[in-house]
Amino acid sequence: MASDVAIKGDEVQDFRLPSDETFIHDMWLTYCDCQERRLLEYSYLLIETAVSFNSELQQVQLPQAEYSSLPIQDRIAIRFAQSCLDKKEFLRVISFFDQTAVSKQISKQTPLIRFFYYYSVYLHLERNRLGLGVGGVKYAKDRKISIARYSELKSALEKLADETDPYLIYLLGMIYKRLYSYSQAQTCFAKAVLLLPRCFPAWYELARLPIREYDFPSIPLPNHWMKILMSVEYYLYRNQPVCAMEQFDRLPIALKHSTLIGNYFSAQIFSKLGEFESARASYEMIMRLDDQCMWWRTAYANYLMSVEKSNESLAAIAYESHVTNAFSFDTEMVYGIYSSLYYNDIQQSKAVLHYRHALAMNSDSAQAWTMLGHSLQLMENSVGAMFAYERAVERDPFDVRALYYLGLLYQEHKKDVFALYYLLSALSLATDNVRIADRAHRIVSRLSDGTRHCRVRLSEQGLTRDWFMSICNLLESMIH
């Protein structure tokens, strides 16, 4: 079985991929786990992959619900919690469990009830955090209150020291992530997949931890096919398409070419490698597999804008997104990208409006912040653009576009040291980008040839003349 753990000491043994039946079996079990717990952002991805991977669904035996053996009172409580979460009535779930004295005897409850109680508290805090707004004194005050409440929830979960439910441990990892304690979040996610090797939410979050000095593939984790799949996501997130392709080639042909996630990964890899015809073919395959699916459309619109600059294709994908779901995050993003193609203030104002609507639905999207910053920059609103790019980098430190444009803005404001920092950060993620190297080289040359007073101030910050010379030589080799 794919779920077997093969760890010896601190080293992971060699691993051969399981049969297609095991892939399907794991996907369905994980889908049922996520669906029952209302981890819908993961369950949607799993069900779409499982359906397209194996159309003969009558051959798959779905497991019984986890709570089928529980007392009737517990089953009613879980059903009620699921219904309230579907309607985003998080406080109602918390109030229901408080009235039934669940919160006072939480350690004695079943793992599923414990998860629903703490997950409802977490979602309520998340909704408050995402609705804080941006900037200002009130924002700073509300942010402190939000962090304090996350800390209280973290302390409550940490008291369950003997906790063995992988999904509750995953939830503790998400709280650590919100508190910017990434090393502790990593520990929780790793523990979750060690307890349950098919715990897809923990694998996904492990692959996307925003830590620079972090090597996901080398972590001693279960030998499971999800590790290979998420290694692709890890390398794509860090803008390393060659390494992503190496991991992608290890996946079964059916998973790579007959599923939405497989074609989405291949399109992303080919786009970053500059193989645009292959990328377009992968996007077209996604449309043939499921033309109503929404989550990949923002990436496709970005591809059409940056590579093909096709108004007609973008207009078509925007219209299709509107027909499929007019009030979704992806529809707003696609419309914003379409408006961004026109370099005039009226269309850019429309783009800004769509990006703001998208951020109202998901203010954690680094891509939405980056696109908002780009439109504001085209409208010559440099202060607003700088704020948006900084929010993007805060959420995704590997966003090359946000780092690059932030460097340009600091250069315009004659803050060369800040500009150089962001440009070199972008260049470390896109080492073959001559344009970024050229911009950084100009700043380095200007700073190294500065006045004596300027050189003294720079040396106080650790930027010596020798450092400038070494960086200058390195950048010249990149340019030429």
C-alpha cells in the first residue's frame, strides 16, 4: 500500500510508486476525510483528480463515515456542525458546543468532535483576520487582538499533548503558520503526515511553507506518492522548474496527462521553462477534461496576458468564468487581468476594482496583491503600488514579480539600498533573468562609485567596496 511508512533512522528508504488502484484508493479516502471535516479547498482538488483518473467509479469502495459508530448524540452534533460550516456560521457551531458542555470536556470527546470545535474557532478567527482591512491605527490594534486570540487557540490545542489525530495536529500547524512560527508549523505538518501518510492538507502546507532555507524533499517523511506530487508544488513555488520537471516525470502517465492537477502542473512547468506551445497544450487539455472548473483559470489568464497578449482569448476566458460562477475569486482575477491589457487609466481603474473585489474574498492571495500593485503602478500611484507589493511579498516571499517591481519603485524613490535588496532577492529566484541582473548592476555601479560620505554610510551597513566589486563582477557575468 502507498500508505506504508518506510523510515530507517533519519533516512528515507528508496521508494517505488504504487499501482494506479492505490492512487485511487488513497485519493478517495483522503477526499472523504477532508469532505467530512469541511476542508473543502483540498477536497475539491482531490475529487476532481480522482474522477478524471478513474472513470469507472463503481469499482471503488468508499469507506464508511468516521462517525458511523459513534453515539447518536455525537452524530447529530457532527451533522449540525457540518451544516453550519457550509453556511459559514462559525460562531453558531462554537455556541452549540459550548451549550452542550463540549468545550469543558473537550479532552474526553472523540477526535472528530474535537476537530470541529477547534476548527470552527479557527475559521471564525480567519474570517476576522481577512476582514481587518489595510493600514491605519485601527488595523494595528485589531491585528494585535487577532494575534492574541490565535495564541489563545494555540495554547488550548497544545494542552492536548497526547493528541494523535493528524487533522487536529494539521490545524495546530496552521495556527503556528498564522503566527509566523514556521519552524513549529513544519514540525506539526510533518507529525501529521507521519501519523497519516495520506494526509493531503499537511503535505500541501509543508510544500508551501515560506521559508527560504528549507529543503522539503530531503525531510525524512513517509515514502508516499503525495510527497512526489507535492515536491512538484514545492519547486514550482520556489521558481525551480527544472527540478519540478524531474519530480513530475516520476509520476504515472495517467496522473500526468489525464487529470486536472497533472496538466496544471505541466502547464506551469512549461511556462516557466519557456516552452509555451507545450504549456498551451496542457491548458487546452484541462479545458477538454473539465471546462467548468475554476481554480486554474487565473493561471491561464496570466499565461495569456504575459505570453500571448491575446485580447480575444482573455475575453473568452473571462466570459466563460462569468457564466460558470460570476461571483468567485477567480472570475474577478480573470476580469482584472483582462482589463490590465489596456494601458489607459479607465481600464486600469476597472482592473483595480476587480482585484479589490478578489482581495475582499481572499486577502491572503499574493497574486492578487501583485496584480493590484501592477495596475496601481501603471496609474502612477507609486505609494499604493508599493503597499500592494509589500503585502504580496509578506504572503509569498518567492513572488519574483512583486520583488522586482518593488525594487523598481524603491529605485524611483532614490532608495538604492532597498532597491538593490529586492532586485537581488528577485534575481536569486530567477538567475537567468538578464533584465533583473542589468537593473541590479546599474544600482551597484552607482553605489560603488558614490561619494566618500555615501561609501562610509554603506560600509556601516556592511556593504563594503569589496562586496560591491564581487557583486558587480557576478552581475556582469549574468548579463553577458
